[in-house]
Amino acid sequence: MIRKDGDVESYTEASAPTPEGQEDVTPTDMVSGAVEEMVDSVEETFTHRKSAEEQEK
């Protein structure tokens, strides 16, 4: 956004300013964390299933 005095704002009208203390956080961090948790859950499920099958033999 351009102010009346000609200076350009540090953000546009379509975006919001980054909250203080959140400068090192990206919008994809939450998604990355969720994907990581799902992968861990799937790995754990299949690891337990595989070990249970091996014990049955």
C-alpha cells in the first residue's frame, strides 16, 4: 500500500503483518508438523503389525 506521503508500507492490503515473535515461523510449518505426525503414525502402525505377525509364526 502506498501512503499519501509516498512511502510504501511493509505489507500489502491483501496480507497481514507478521505478529511479533513469529518472524521465524512459516505458514507451512503447521502442515509440515501434521504430515510428520501422520507419517510417524503410519510407520508405528505397520511396525507393530509386522512385529505381531512375526510373533505369530
